[in-house]
Amino acid sequence: MQNALQHHQFGQSSTVVCSGLLFAVVHLPGGLAYTVLASLLGIGCAYGYQKTNNILVPIYIHFVFNLMHFCFFTYPFLA
């Protein structure tokens, strides 16, 4: 998605924010607090991808984030 947005002359910051917001929308069923947290995670993942151009970076970030949620019993769908 980021590559497509950058191709259409969106700025780098705009593509990161748009990616993060789309990531948040997908996580709306988790509730408002989780959606806000997901938007921050999405922005972080998008930024990581943008800086490295390596899809493994956001995959690892997402994995570690989910693992922390699971280990500390804060994963919203397990509540």
C-alpha cells in the first residue's frame, strides 16, 4: 500500500499515517482502546517498512507486539 501511495505523489509521512489508520480500521472489533493502540502499531510498522524496505521488519514488530499482548493476558479477544 505504501508503495502505491508514494507512486501517486503522497508524502512519506502521509503514507505512513494512512497505512496506520487502515491498520486501525481492521482492528475496530477489538474496541476503541485497542483500535487506538493498533493505529500506533500500524504507524510503527509502516515506518519500519518505509525505512528498511523490508517486509520482515513490520512482520517482526507485529509478532512481538502480539506476543507481549498474549503473555500479559491483555489480548482483547481472550478477555
